[in-house]
Amino acid sequence: MAAKGKPPAKNAGRDVVPKKPPAPKLAELRERVDGIDRSIQYLIAERARFASQIGKAKGPLAAAIDYYRPEREAQVLRRVVDRNEGPLEGEVLVRVFREIMSACLAQQEPLKIGFLGPAGTHSEQAAYKHFGHSVLGLPLGSIEEVFGEVESGAADFGVVPVENSTQGTIQSTLDTFLGTDVKICGEVELRVHQHLLSRSGRFEDIERVYSHPQSFAQCKAWLRQHLPDAEKIPLASNAEAARRARNADDAAAIAGLSAANVYGLKSVAGPIEDRPDNTTRFLVLGRELFPASGNDRTSLLIFIKDQPGALFQVLAPFARHGLSMNRIESRPGHGGRWQYAFFVDVGGHIEQEAMRLALAEVDEFAEQVRVLGSYPVAIV
């Protein structure tokens, strides 16, 4: 017999689904973003004030270059990458923090950065990637001129290409080290995307193409397939190629999109490099060595004696002391016929005990050993 009382509830025995809270309105979301923006702006200003105090704590220094510490910047940027939990990629956050540090340093005085010009080159992109945009860029006519301006003090630092993942070493950069005391104090890795640029933007108009020989080499398969009959004219830089291409409808240039923006060209095709991972490594040139950052590379210039096993004898100490050799390149030395100099990159810093012990052994067999630089490994 059924129990007397109230009838069972309509949803008795079923899970009651709670109502979802109403979605925030667009105006509320924008208000929250505005609040975050105010907090970010306040914190950036606070950071700039502390950076200024740090500058004063260092005492009366001579110029902006005296305030710049590449090892400290590298440590800060690595922590940015390590802390990152998304949704932005580490490379994006590094770029943001680089610009903040660049602006804070420029409170003292902007750094003067020489690079292979004119404006719109990949060297300029690499310079701004490493130093941020709060610097004074100095476009120069050749790699040798970049070295010279740094050595003379006219530029605080310089940025020059040293090798490409597709085409290998830029020999003129290595050769210039043979006759200068300039030091390496950093490196930059830049993904290089090449575009075919022209004034008209019409593929059918193109009869000749200007570019740097390295860029021609990076795009040779594409050019062979799409422009087999066009005249290829090598120039000292891609930016110079873009500057010439803007003067005629039948001319084109291979360069980056930044050159298109500078010289008012249209992209006909791109990216056109044969390998999608095409990357160029640049060296940051200075006049002194800096302390260790915790993840460093040392570049050496070694002249060996002309005797059997000489090269083995100067390289073996690095392996014995647990140091990884990243690269070795030989170039004719300037001291005499058939004399060769070896450019060697080794993982680690000159301050490390293992590096000091290895170099002491190398000195016993080499004619000369020069430390070109000990510097932070490139950060994304």
C-alpha cells in the first residue's frame, strides 16, 4: 500500500544539473583587460626606476656600453622561458622582455649597434632581435667595416653573419678575425625567409633578379624551377638588391619582407628558400670578454705547428676535459704560405676550470691560441 503524503518530486531520483553562471559580457572582459594593462604599465615603470637605480649604484661610468651586461640579460631571458606556461610561445615572451630591457638601458644612453646594411637586411633584423629597438642602428657597407667601427669605438657593438644552416660558413667574417682584436660577446640565430620582391608584383614582368650570393644559393632549386631564364645579378646585400629592384618593373630582388616594407616593393612569391628550416647564425662583436652566464660557448682561433699529428694534439685536450666541440673551420693564415688557422667553437666558458686546463695543454702544441670570445648561447 502506497505511503500517504506528498507526491514524489518530478525529478526525484535524477541528478540535478546546476545552472551555468552567465558568461561575462564583452564590456566586463574589456574592463578586466584594461585593469591588467594598467598593472603591466605600472610594473614596467617600476622596473625602469629600479634599472636606473642599478645604473647609479654602478657609479659614474663612461657610456652606455659600461651598463650593458650580456650575461645578465641571458640569465633573465632564460628564466622567462623556464617560467612560461603558455599560451604565448617562449619566443614571443623573450621578444617582449628584450624590448623592456632595451628601453630600460636606453635611459642612460642608447647603444650604438653596427650591422651589415643598408636598412632592411637580415643583419638589421638580427641586431634588433638581440638588442631590442631602443638602440641606435648603424647600417654599414661591409662586414669589414662593421669590425672596424667596433674596434675604433665608433660603434659599441656590431652584428655580422657567420654561418647559414644551408650554405655553411661566411668566410669573409672568419677572415676578418685574423687581423683584428675584436671580441665575440654574443650570438643570434635568425630564421631566414626569402621572398621574391618587385615593384609591380607581377611574376610575368621579371627578367632579372638581384640578391646576395648566399640568398641565391639558398633559393637555387626554386629559381631553377620558376625563373630558369632570368638573369641573376649578385650584390653585397639583399637590401641593396631591393633598392635596385624598386627602379624597374622588369627587375626583382630576393630579400626578406622587411626590405619590401623599407623599399616599397610587393611580394611576388614567398617564402622561396629551398629548406624551411633555413637559419643564419650571427655574431655580436664587442671589445671585451664578459663573465659566464651559465650556458656559454667559447670561440678560439688556433694556429698549429707544421708537424705530424698537430691538429689531433690541440683538439684532444677538449675531449679529455669533457668539453664538447661544436664547430671547427680552417682558413689560410696570414702569417705565411701554407699556414692555416683553425676556428673552433667549444661548449663552456673561459672561466671554467675544465676550459682553463684544456687550453693550458693546447698551448703546449699550438703556435698561437687566441680566445675570440666566451658568450651566452643564443636564446630562442
